[in-house]
Amino acid sequence: MLAAIGVMALLAVAIGLVLGWSAIRFKVEGNPLAEKIDAILPQTQCGQCGFPGCRPYAEAIAKGEADINQCPPGGEEGVKKLAELLGVEPKPLDEAHGTPKPKSVAFIDEQTCIGCTLCIQACPVDAISGAAKQMHTIIAAECTGCELCLPPCPVDCISMVPIAEDLPHWKWKHPVVMMKRVA
Amino acid sequence: MSRELFKFKGGVHPPEHKTESTSRPIHAAPLPKKLVIPLRQHIGNPAKPVVEIGERVLKGQMIAAADGYISTAIHASSSGTVVAIDLQPVPHISGLPDLCITIETDGRDEWVAHAPLDYQAMEPSQLRMQLRDLGLAGLGGAVFPSAVKLDPGASRDCPTLIINGGECEPWITCDDMLMRHHADEILQGVAIMRHLLGSTDILVGIEDNKPEALDSMRSAAAKLDFAVEVVAVPARYPGGGAKQMIETLTGKQVPSGKLSTDIGIQVFNVGTSYALARAIHHGEPLISRLVTVTGHVLRPQNFEVLIGTPMHTLITLAGDRDGTTGVLMGGPMMGVPMPDLDVPVVKATNCILVKSKELFPPLPKALPCIRCTRCADACPAELQPQELFRFAKAGDFGRAQEYHLFDCIECGCCSYVCPSHIPLVDFYRYAKSEIWAREKDKRAADLARERHEFRQFRQEREKKEKAEKLAAKAQTKRAELAAVPAAEGAAVSDADAKKALIAAALARAQAKKSDAAPKNVDQLTPVQLHQIEEIEARRTKIRELARKPLEPEEKNP
Ligand code: SF4
Ligand code: SF4
């Protein structure tokens, strides 16, 4: 009887130790669901969803505090992916947060730019280079097209230019035209 | 001589239509007035221009340099003047223009200085650099830079070298004609490949519907001082596909997602081998190639064409006819429709196939898939085309990839046999390009996330640094002030020090204010000056009042 209790107690201690150790050793950093949601979001960091960036929106979705249809840059496809991940029904984009636009990058008219650095401070991904009193330039490859630099510009010299289709970016179209008759 | 051959799965037997263009000898196409030479003719990075508008260039002069490892140079196909470096129509199904160098030829066809290379004395890596600078790329269709393919890598070697003379696609005969007339040079190229790759087993695979090419290659091979086995393989489309040729000749299959070099085999097209021989033994860059012009033309034949020659001039040479319904670059199975006939011949142009209603009757309307699995029987890549079609159509690209979409060689066998006439390959091309685009978007999103996180980290850090700096400054100020009363022997508390600090700041502000003398007072009337004086006096009073607000007797002066 005593031996049995002893063995059980020892076992309990041993298992407890292992569990305790693995809780520390294999600790998952952050919120794994929010991480997965964040991986689906387009990382435009535009804030159209009502949160200050994609990550906060992902966290809000994970906590059930925000709906999945608030991200216009992600489009219907993004909503579909989020619905799939969360096991809920996809729904149309919430128009209140804006509508999807063709992918664009910001362009600074360097003749008009006064070098005030306000846009640099607004850019969420540091895609504008320049210094005080020197004209600024967009690093097009890093611009997410979030439009956050437009309102702060005091001389309205920034415009959004849709990315034109060129050969390296060309995609095969869905052959629907030929398939009209196929159910 | 008799080698055991293996049979790849699937395949089809479309009508060959080869004799149309093999009955006439190879003609050199005349020098056009204008050459439009695209900078993106190969897989990998497009070449970077190294000439300027207005510059005179010589035939064979490099006009754009390779950009990176997987890239290759571009050369002037004839002498003349560079008149434009801009977007021009190129042979691409999209009809989108791409960067090209346009040369107005001067008719002199004057060569740049060039000399043979002593390849045996050269460092292999140096030799490969030379080949890259000579613009060598695979002429079988994929246009992969040859210098990369000729690099066996540090640990791998390539015991088997296969020269592909299959040319299984209907209508095309440029490789056939090349083997008939330039067998010796093709094998000179093989010797160079063997030197670079260290191959011991060298096979030339030619479909048995080309007896003349087989004969000519065999007699040329007999003259060599190393063993080259010329093998006749049964004609069955797509037997000239690299993977199919490997399986037919060796019985080995290239595993899914692997390269043939992973199983010790490298494959080159006969045209590439010929170009390699010209490059090494004559120092000539890749500036021309054989092009079959056939189909709905009066005199179907093969031309030796300078890269950059507009396609319509070749069709005119071969005799254009009424009733043309379209032009394909390549054959009927894998060729791509040309949106415009001004587009130039490029390194990938093996054939210009002119279509007519009689030769290529329009396909009936596509019907739903009846799941007959004929496409699966025909697929040489052993895929399930009907499933791939279902997933691609529904946009379920993940499942399409699970079904090995990327093993599809786009040979068109499935579309060819489909009783419902579904343009299956178009769906696979669509799915592949969607997947690539998504991967690109994903990479861009990852970059944006990283940059955003770094920005947040940077802002946090800057805030902290600023706070620290302020604290340090306050500290030193306080110490400074504390030093004065300490000298007088009085102990000063922290609160006193603060008070002193504020007083000092106030005094500074005061001094500044009194420094601010009234401006623009030189030309005022005495009355105005008097007014100003009064105002100033009032101000001083108010200031004094503000300083001693608790003394009531000064409230009513
Ligand atoms: S051949 Fe055509 S109809 Fe038959 S299973 Fe394949 S796609 Fe469907
Ligand atoms: S096009 Fe692709 S799926 Fe169709 S037969 Fe060829 S390899 Fe198979």
C-alpha cells in the first residue's frame, strides 16, 4: 500500500517536472491563431479595417472582436481564406471599410515636394526615402499602396499610380471565354 | 548498335507534316532593314543594354550584357546603328511589348573582331563565362542559359549526356535539316559539352521518321575519336521532350520536382550543340538560328535567320497566301499564337506556322468533361489531367499542386485527345501563373510585415533614446546649479534645485523678450511713438504684476 502510494507520488512528480519543463521549453510565442490570420492578411498596413495595422486586426479577429470582412486590399479572396481558417461562412466585404482597388504604388511629384518629411513619418513600411528640405522618393518595390502618405502631404504632391501590366507581371487569364458552355 | 529502348507512358500520334518543309534546301534569309532585338529572350534575368542610341555597332558585338548567373548576353545580328532602346512588340501571347534594342542595318554586315577559343586550355568556369557572354541559350524551346546547364556543380557529375534530335512536334523540321547538313559541327559541340561535363556515356536520340538525319549523324559520329551512340527512337509525340527522351534511352524517370542532373543526366538540343560549336570554333555569338516557315505558305522551308528579323518578312519569303487564319510560333501542339507579325524572330523561334481554315479547322465548342480519362491515358507525365482541370477551373490551386500540376510539360496531348475539346493546357497555364503570382504576393507581404515590424521597433527605440537623452540633460543641469550654492556652503535640496532651474529659465526668457526691440519705428510720428511708449509701459507694469500677484497695494496704482 505504502509502496504503491510512493510509486504514484514519484510518478506524479516526474510527470509534473516533464510537463513543467516542456511548458517552458516548447512555449509558443504570442497567439498562434492571430499569427495564422496575420499570415493571410496582405500586410498593406493601411488601417482601412479600423485597426492600426494588419497585426492588430489579426489579433482582434482572433479574439472575436472584429469581423473577417473588413480588409479591402485582401479582397473577397482574403475573406474566403479567413473563413476557411476559422471555419465560418465567408461573407461579402463590408463596404463601410472601403472597396478593393487595383494594386497601386505611391508616386511623389518631385517638382512640387517641399521636403517636409511628413509622408516619411506616415509610411508604415519605411518605403519613402529622403531628408528634411530634400525631395522625397518612393521605393516602389516596398510600397504597399496603403495611401497613408496622401493626407499628411501639405502640397498634395503624392498620387497613387496603378501598377501597369507588363511582361514579367503578366498572368494567363482564366480560359472562361472558351468555356462559357461548360457548367 | 542495338540498344534496349524503353517506352514512356502516354503520348499521341498527330499527323507529322514534316515533308512539306524538308524538300527545299536551307536558305539564308536576307538582311532586313531593321532588326528588333528583345533583351528578354532567355529564362532568367533580361540582359542589360551596354550600347547607346546613335551608337554604331558591328555584327556580333555585345549590345546587352548578362545580368546575374541565370542570364545571357545579347548581340547585334548585323552591323548598323542603334536607333532605339524601348518597348517593342515581342513574340509573346499576351501581346505586351518588352524592352528591345532596334538596329538600323547598314547592309555591310561587318563583323566585330572575333576568334576561336582554345577551350581545352581554359578554366571551365572561365569558359562558361565566355559562353554566357556569347549569348548561348537552349534552342530546343526552353531557352535556358547554356552556361548554367554546362556547370556540373561541385559534387555532381554528369555521366550521361543526351543530345536531343527528337523533334517530335508536327510541322517543325529545323533540327532535322540541321542534322542533315551540319552533323559534323553538331558533334564538335558535343565534344565541348563532354569536356565541360565529364560525361562518359553520350547518346544522340533521333526519331525514326528522320532517316536522312540518322544517316548523316551516324557517319559523322563514326569519324569521332570518342564514342557517340546515335539511337533511332520510335516516333511518338512528345518523344522529343527532355524527360521522355531520357526515359526512352535510359529507362530512368526524373523524379517529380527534380532535375535530370539529379540522376546524372544532362540533355541538350542539337541546335544548341551547333551554336556551341560556332561559338567556340569561330568565336561567333548566337545571332542567328534555323527557323521552319511552314503551313499555309507557298514554299514551306527552313531559313537561316538573324535574330531580330521581323516574322512577316519570312512569311513573305516563303510566299504568303490568302486565307491565313493566324500564325503560331512553334508547332501545333505547344506553339503560341502571335498577336502581331511585326514581332521579331528570337532565340526560341524554331518554327513559324501559318494557319488556314483547311489545315487547322477551328475547334468545336468545348463541352463538359465526361470523365472518360482519355486525357490521363495520353498524358506522358502520368498525371490526371481531368482532375487538374477540375481544380484549376475552380481556382483550387492547392489541390492542383497536390496533383503535381508542376510536372505538366504542357505538351497538349490531353487537349488533343479530349472528346469534349476542352482547352486543358490553357487551364494548367492559367493555374501555374496564378500560383506564381500568389507566391510573389506572399513574398511582398512578408517583406512589408518585416519592414513594418522593424519600423515599430525603431520608433520604440527612438522614443526611449530621446527620453534617456532628456533625463541625462536634466541631470547635468541640476548638477551644475547645485554646484553654485554648494560653494557658498549651503545644502540644497532637490526641490530647491528645481526651483532654481525654473527661475533661470524664466530669466532667460525674460532677457530674450526685452531683447526683442520694437521694429519698424524709424518713420513714425511723435504721437505714434508716444503711444508705443505708453503701451510698453503698460506691458512692463502687467509683467511686474504677474510676478507679484499677491501684493494687494499694487493692484490699484
Ligand atoms: S479527355 Fe476530356 S472529357 Fe475525357 S476525362 Fe479528360 S478532360 Fe474529361
Ligand atoms: S499537357 Fe500536361 S496534363 Fe496534358 S498531357 Fe501534357 S503533361 Fe499531361
